[in-house]
Amino acid sequence: MPYEVSGRAPIQFRANVKGAAHAAFQLPPCAFALQGVTVMPRNPRRSAFLQKHNLVSFLLTHLAIGVVAGVVVCLGLLALDVASLRTLLLGSDYWLIGFILLFGSVCGTFGGVAMAVAVMNLGDWSDHPDRDY
């Protein structure tokens, strides 16, 4: 199986490129610092579910984009110490709860907004073709 890794064996990945044959490349054994890393193949049942339910795949993709944007914003806020947020959080006895609340609320909000924007952009103008938008 090309995806399985045990010990120091090279790792083989396949890139799915539209209109082209499968491109395969290998990573050297030193690519992963951890011993015993196992890269499992995709679950065919899950892939079939996402191919069958395009809406779920669409929403999860945009949710992931929004969550990544939220993480970037949170890291930027903490790195720049905006409004002394990093100082306040690290000076607290409950700093872990503060980080969880900050990241959870910002990532949840950004993920929801990204999904909402994606859904709102799905429509077309076929209901009023004569209207100038």
C-alpha cells in the first residue's frame, strides 16, 4: 500500500490532477521526525459520502477556510499584543481558559461567516434577468 509508513520507509503521495495522470512523488525518510508515523489512505466510505453530498463538502470546506482565517487573526492579535491582550491572558491564573475562549469564539465566528458568505454567493440572477444589479 503506497500510503503506509512504518519506521524509516519513504512516503509516497499521489496528487490528483484534473485531466492528467496521477503524479506520484516520494518524501525522504527524514521528512517526519517522529518514529512510527502512519499515514492512512482515505476512507472510501467517507469520500463516497462527500461526493454524494456536495453541500456537506461545500460547507465543510468553507468552514475550514474560516477557521484557518480565525486562527491567523488570533495569532496576529497575540503576536502584536493588541490592547495588551497577550499580557492580560498570560498574567491570569486561568490563561488556558482565556486562550480557548479567544480561539473558539473567533474561529467559530469566522467559520460561520465564511460559510454564510459562500452560501449567499451561490445564487444566480436567473430570477430577474432584466434587472441591473
